[in-house]
Amino acid sequence: MMAEEIIKKLSETVGYKESEVEMFHAGGHRIRQVKRLSRAASKCSIQAEAVSSRHCNSGHVVGQTFNLDVDGNL
């Protein structure tokens, strides 16, 4: 996937404004990082399971599983 496509998909996912998307082009390091994360995301994920839950504000219960991406997002 091309850098432009990756940045567009990321901006749609997280709701970046056009001015925020333009910041990616201010430094090549941001584009390189997003490209690396996109490659890793297709190969790696983390599955976590709630093993204890007491007064959870989010309502998570024991046994509930979560899939996290390489950034730690649900």
C-alpha cells in the first residue's frame, strides 16, 4: 500500500482534520512510522482476557476478551 493510501486510511479511522494530515508530510519520519505500523498490523495483534473485574466503569467482565492492534488500540 502506498504512503498516501495508508495516511488517508489512518486519518479516516482516527478522524484527523486536513491540517493534521498535512503534518505527516512535514517530516518523513511520520510517514515511515505509519508505513511500518501498517505492515506490522497485518501480522500482529494482541488478545487480552479479563481475569478479574470489580466495579469496572467500562462494564468489562471476567472472561471477556479484547483484540488489540500493534498500537494497543481496541
